[in-house]
Amino acid sequence: MNIFQKIREYFPCVKERIFLNHAGVSPLCIPVSEAIQGYLKNKVSGEEEDFDVDSARKLFAQLINASSEEVALVPNTSTGLSIAANLLKYPRSSNVVTTDLEFPSVVYPWLRIKMSSNLEIRYVKNIEGRLRLEDFEKAVNDDTVAVVISHVEYGNGFKNDLKAIAEIAHEHGALIVVDACQSAGAMNIDVKRQEIDFLATSCYKWLLGPSGAGFLYVKRDLIEEAEPIFVGWASVKHEIFETVDLWNNTQLILSETARRFEIGTPSLLSYVGATAALELILKCGIEKIENRIMELTNYLIEKLKEDGFTIQTPQESSNRSGIVNFKASKPKEKVEKLHQKGVIVSARMNGIRVSPHFYNTKDDLERFLEYLKEIEDQPSGS
Ligand SMILES: Cc1ncc(COP(=O)(O)O)c(C=O)c1O
């Protein structure tokens, strides 16, 4: 039995349905649900000792090649991006560069800042679903404060070359803020090699955890100069809370680590699950996971093309990810019909978005394609 067959056994959902929507909200696997149930059992029994949430921080740091001091716990990607947006300073006539393929939470925090400043937001426009480096080169200038971008675009799965974009930003003294919600847990991320300044993710998609747990990475050199807008007991130097005698309510001594961006108690229950999921991902190895996902999505693209579908996902291997999108008429109706047959995909960008994870099989994809043909053959509305 290979590792993926063994891991598939951890996912009871495969007995009920063909789940191909990890770009949405992923099903929970047995190790995650057992960890959560174990935690709940302890809590029900009145166990006082609580879960050490630092284990989640450490595992996520390991996954992205950061230090755990560079990782803050945030409930989701949107919060992480909003924190990053509000840490930066926007001098007069400054701009932020983003793209026209972004999930709303990538852009909204800066639209909010623009409401009370003259910040310019520049949109790099996609060309047939691709974001070209030359267009980032044109958009970024010495007034750019940050390039704000998803690692993998949520609609068509286009994977951006973060290192190249970071280099363009850094040449002009700008920073790069990354939404990794559609890549963390599926694609390799190395914040050092890719020269990333901020990176935020939630855990309930490719990281296979529950909702309520997320991470914000802030590059070491940026932490101490960053002043968080919201603060609470969790933002201050940890030692202050080791003994009640040291509590100091006359002075705010912020943590020297990314904890300064935390405010209060996180959802421990969510991080219990997220930790179990991270352990599974790290045990399998992110390179292996990425290769497996690529094998599945390559297969899917070939089969869809054979069946005459138009692929909306750019197909260059360096820009591919776990998301495949193909054109479809009435995609919502079709997604609903597939749902009734136990196949979970989603409707995006006038097409159908399919996002298999490492425990899916070619057989899952073939069954999806069979059902797709069946509903294609049905008269519309039936
Ligand atoms: C790229 C991207 N960012 C963020 C989110 C969601 O963010 P949050 O977890 O904060 O709700 C999604 C959800 O689909 C997404 O695709």
C-alpha cells in the first residue's frame, strides 16, 4: 500500500461522495476529528491543562521554512491580510499593486485605507487568465508600498511566481503580501527562498484543518517596527504573563515576535484540529503532496480536453496548482446536479472549478467525468 492509499483511509468522506472541492472547505480526516474529540472529552471532564497552541505555530513555521517567532495566530486569511494592510505606512501619492484575479479579501483592506487617504490601487490585468511579470514590472514604481497577491488565484488556479514578483517589489523598496489560502498545504512554500514579507492563510482548505484557525507570517526584520492596531494581553512580551506579579497596566511592552499581532485567546479547539492536520501534511511531505496533486490535475486536464472541454486554467507547468477550471454553460446548475450525484465541485468564473487533494485518485476523477458527461447529455433544466 503506498502512502496515498494509506492516507485515503483517513478520509471517511470517500465512502460517501467524491469530494473535489479543497479550494472550498475541505472535509475533516480521522486524525483531525479524533484530536478535536479528545480535546472536547478533556474539557468536558474539567481537565485544566490546556492545549499548547505553540505546537501549531511551530508546525506551520516548519511548513513554510519560517521561524515560529515569525508566525502569529489569526482566525483566518482575511484577518491576516487586514493586519498586514494596517501595519504599513502610506505616504502621499503612494500605491499598492494587486491584480484583477484576486479574492475580495486580498483587495478590500486596501480599498478601506483608500477611503481615508489618497492611496492608489493599481490592478495588473490578467491576459487569458495569466498574470505576466512584465506587467508587474510596469505597475510597480518607487511609490509602491506593497504588491498584494495570492500565491494561487482562487478562480482559475493560476500560480504566481512569488520570488520573481518579490524581486520586482524589493527593487523598488516595496514589500510583498501574499494570500496563501489556495496554496498552503498543497504547494511548496519557502518564505526565505521566495523572499516573502507577509503571508496569511486559513486552515480549512488545503491545510485540511477546521475553520477558526489561520496563520500570519511576518518576516523577522519587519516585526519590531510594525505597530499593531489592535492589542490585548496576547500582544505583549510573554514573560509578563508568566507571573501575575509582573502584569503591568501602565506600559505597553509589545512582544518582540509576531505574537504582537495577536490580541487574545485563539480558538484552541480549531488549533487542536489544525495541528493534527499539519502533522499529517508534514509526515507525508509537501513535495510529495504537490507532485501527487499535479499528477491528478494533469490527468484531469488531459481527460477534459479529450472530452472537448475548454480549460480556463493556464497550462504552463510552473503556473499550475491544485485548481482546474473549465468552461461550462449554466455552471451553477451543473454543480448542483453533480452535488445530487455525490460529486462536490464548485462554480467559478463561468466554469466549473475542480480541486482534488493528495488522497483523491484517478478513479475519483474518472467518476466525476462520467457524471459530467451524463449531465451534459441531459436536457437543460432536467
Ligand atoms: C484566495 C482566498 N483568500 C481568502 C479566502 C477566504 O478567506 P477567509 O478564510 O478569511 O474567509 C478564500 C476563500 O475562498 C480564497 O480563495
